[in-house]
Amino acid sequence: MRDCVAADSTFYSCCACDIKRKDILFRFLSLYHFYLGEKISGELPESLVNDPDFSQLVTEYNLDYFQLIKPFFGRNPDHANDGEYEAIGIGYMLDVQGTLRFLILDDRRPYKFVKRHFVNLAPRVTGTIGFVQESCCNDNKVSPGNALEFLNEIRQSVKDSGKKRPCSITPETCRAILMPAIEYIRKYHVGA
């Protein structure tokens, strides 16, 4: 069964740091099997990594996933220590096992890297917003109310934050992706 998720640190940090709602994070972590590695874990706040609830809801793999994607970097392994590429490696391993449902990547560069070099993973790659929408409208694992709560928290964070890109979302992304997702879920909710 494809119910496993590999996510870069942005997904976790969005909930724990940007919108400051670990309850929302833990809700999603309880719906799927989440996997992360030491590079991703190292990019997260200590308060989250040391939280016993978080530790119970994620599985940590500590292998050198970069070796899987190293041939695609050529002679210059820039970003070899970025958590996004560890997430790609974990996603690849889970896909080979037939269990990967989502590979959550919010940054454009790793997202395009997967689409270009790992065609088999391409249908499973999404960003945080797409993951929330898919979890609600396709997998029916999260209620429309809970999905909208999460996305509206992100929207409010983008609107209110002094941070340049809370949840890695720019005002442009908010208009182009977040608002249409909120509207789609609202319509889904009415039709459900």
C-alpha cells in the first residue's frame, strides 16, 4: 500500500515554526507513514526533533541517500548536504519498495531535479499545498475543515509575516497555488 511520505524540512518547519501549529503537523504525521533522515532532521528546530510525539510519528532512516542521486550531480556535487536531496533519496527507496505516496518538495530546484532525473517519482512529487489538497480530496484522509484550517493558517502567515517566504511561499505562490487550492477544497467540501 502506498501510504508513505518523504518530505523536505520545509513541510515540518512550516507547521512548527512559521504557523506555530504542531497540532496540525502531528495530525498529518498520524495519517501517513513519514520518513526522514539525519540531514532533514538536522535542518529542523531542536524543540521539534526532541519532542517525543514527533519522534513517535516519524521514522528516521540514516543511510547515505546522496549516493543514489550522486550520478546526476556530475563532478560538482553542490547541495549534496541539502535535506531536499535526502528526501529525494528516501522517496526513491520507498518508491522501489512500492510504498511511496508523496514526495513533498517545496523548493523549485529539487522539484525540477526529480522531474528531470527520476521520471518514476514525478507523479508522486508535490508541494505542501498540493499534499494537503490531495490528502483531503483524493485520499480522504483529512477532513475539508482540517485541510482548510492548515491552508488558511499558511495564508495568514504569508499575509502577516515579516519573514520573506513563510512556508516557502511567496505572495505570488499564494495567489497562483494556495488560493486556488483553498477554493477547490471549499467546493469539494460543499460537494462532499
